[in-house]
Amino acid sequence: MDNDPTPRHFLSLLDLSTEELTRLLHRAVELKRTLHAGERHEPLNGRTLAMVFEKSSTRTRVSFETGMTQLGGHALFLSSRDTQLGRGEPIEDSARVLSRMVDCVMIRTFAHDTVERFAAHSRVPVINGLTDLLHPCQLLADMQTYLEHRGDIAGRTVAWIGDGNNMCHSYINAARRFGFRLHIACPEGYDPDPAILEPAADHCRILRDPREAAAGADLVVTDVWASMGQEEEQQKREHAFAGYQVDDTVMAAADGDALFMHCLPAHRGEEVSASVIDGPHSVVWDEAENRLHAQKALLEMLIVGW
Ligand code: CP
Ligand code: NVA
């Protein structure tokens, strides 16, 4: 049982250095290759990952659970609906208890402060499986996907079209760590958090016109207009984001070889047209698959080390 009093956590991309992130992506590519070759690799035999979900998930749950199985370990699905967390047991106490039994904890929740408080009281590594502020695991998959399709992203231009949300924030952090330019096109009132943006000012530009942001871009990315927890703002957001759909005219402004990514789930006809997400620039299915490989590399690094 891992009893490290100061475990490494992965709450933000900024928790890892550029060198560590690069190594992790190459390890993910390697784990994908060996999995597809049918080779067994079970370094997490006897290890358990607790997965705490306070929001819905398809990809995050399935990729972490399957990843633990493939690495020889076990994953526990814990919903706040049927654990004591949902009945008000303090997050600090839950962290103390869970981390005396399991080897790693993944949490998907609302306030980012919740994962930070959990991590501060955990004896084992804690992974951010999405908060209102950040979604770093998705960026591991996105960066792996770019690497596999186009090579190094350093020096390239990425266009983020849409909400200045948790995914946008993680792209801002990625721009710093991976050294790309990020053009963010969002409507006024939906800008990213200045606390995330300001330290990345050298890498990022805020624009209002999606076609201008996409001009010459090597990668175009978007996400839903209303994130989990914002369902009641759907109509208001549909108005605010009208004109921000990634459609063929946006992709035509990008580089001819540009890739299109979306963390999914997607709403065709809202943030992206069917012609783009189902079209030749789109790599969204590779991106979704890479959640598995990138997080296996992360679990291996955090639980047993390289
Ligand atoms: N992209 C992503 O995190 O998907 P889920 O919400 O299905 O986990
Ligand atoms: N921004 C979205 C991402 C879903 C994976 C949300 O938080 O709902």
C-alpha cells in the first residue's frame, strides 16, 4: 500500500513539467502500440483506483476503469449519490479514509477547491477527472492525438472557439507547457479566468471572430456551450454563442491540414456542424480512444513511477 506522505497529484497540467508531460505522451503512444500488439503489461497488479464522480461521465469512467484492468489493477466507481460524500461527510475526512485503503483517487466534481482539499488530505496521488475550472486528463489525450497525427505541437497555432471554460483553461495551460500559440475566440462575457490567462499571456490572444482566430491554425478545438452544471443557462448561451459554431467556413480559414478536436460529448448543429465533426479534419474518435492510453501512462507514473 502506498503510504507516501507527499504523493504527486495531477490536478492541473501545470503539476507536471514540460519534460514529464512529453515523456508521458511518448509512454502513452508506446502503451497503445503494445496493447494493440496484444502484449500484457500489468504493473498495477493488486492496486486499486477509487473513482469519485459527482457529475456524469462516459469517457472518463470507462477509460480509467478499463485502463486499471489492463494494467492489472482494479477500479472502484463511487458516485456521490450512494456514498457518504453525498450525505455531507467532509471531503477532508473522505480523503483521509479512502487514501488509507486505495492506491490512487480520481475525482470529477464541481468546485476545483474540492479536489485541492481532497489532495491536501490524501496519502495517495489524486487525479482531477474534471472540475468547473480544469480538465487536464483530456489535454493529455488531445496532445497525444496531435503528436500521433502531426508530430510536435511546439510552435504551432491552436484555435479555441467557444466558451472560456474548463477545457479552454486546460488549453491555456497546455500552451504554456507545450509551447504553442493559442487563439481564443469567445463572446464577450465568456472569457477565460484571468488567473489562468494572465500567466500565459505570451502564448494566448483573445479574439471575438472565430474565423480570425482560426486563420492558419494547425488545430481547431471547441466544446459544448453549456457545461455540466450550467444546464439552466442553455437558452441564454445559445444566443450568446450564435456565430461561434465550428463549421466549414471556420475550417476553411484554418491551415489545409488542420485537425479538428472536441472532448465530447458534442452537440451537432450547436458548437460544431455535422460536416466538421464527421468530416476529414476530425480526429475526435482517436482523441476519445487516447483517453485510455494517456491515462494509463499517468496511472503508471503516479502509482509505481517510471
Ligand atoms: N470528454 C469527457 O471527459 O467525456 P465524459 O464526460 O464522457 O467523461
Ligand atoms: N466543458 C464540458 C466538458 C465535458 C467533458 C463540461 O464541463 O461539461
